[in-house]
Amino acid sequence: MVKMPVEVLLVDDERDFVEMLSLRLEEEGHRVRPAYSGEEALQALAAAESDAVILDIKMPVMDGITALKLIKAKHPLVEVILLTGHGTVETAVEGLKAGAFDYILKPADFTELLSKLAAARRRKTEQEERIRKAEARAFVRRTGGV
């Protein structure tokens, strides 16, 4: 089976973490763009869509939950995986209720993260396919099946 690369936006205010995780994800064949704040993440998504966003919850100025809500409002098909510390699982649950695909605890298990990224990409692809089919059916109805 051919592994499809995931377009990932990696958002965390810890630059060393972003650089290291970006390298590891790129070694696995994924395409990664870094962002170091919620504001940067929104700007990056406005410039180019991603399949998935890996988003830290604890960031200064705009926390991850606020960023998640804005991302989902403007880019509803983009899947968001939250990164959370051990003490903030409750916040991760809040994020799931706000539309996050999933969450992972820091320090992140890389194999688990790869699995969640693949699942997030599949979900986004399935949603896009359902939308295309619905649009095609609507077009057929409007044009009378011509």
C-alpha cells in the first residue's frame, strides 16, 4: 500500500520542539509547515490548506482551544490533533467537543502520532468525497439529469 503524505501544520510556541518534530515527520514523508502561535497558524491556513494541524494547547496570547475554534470556523474540513500535557486532559476533552479530531499527550509517542495523522487524513479525504458526491447530486437535480 502506498503511503500518502499528509500536509501538516505544526503549531507550538516551543521552537526546538517544532523543529525536531518537523524533521521526524518529514523523514516519514509528510510535508510540514511550522507555526509558532495561534495567529501564525491562522495566517498559514489562510495562505494554504493543510490536511491536519497538530496544535499545542498551552501557548501564550492565543491558547490552543481558542485557535482550534477559529480554525474549525474558517477551515471546517481541516482535522486538528491537540497536543496536551498530562495535567490538561480535561482541556483536551473540551477541544474534542469544539471539533478537534483527537489529542495526544506530551511527550508525544511518535508512532501514535503517525497513526492519528493517517486517520485524520483519511477522515478529511472521506469528508471531501462526500461533499463532492453531494454537489454532483445537486447539480444533476438542478440540470434535470442532463
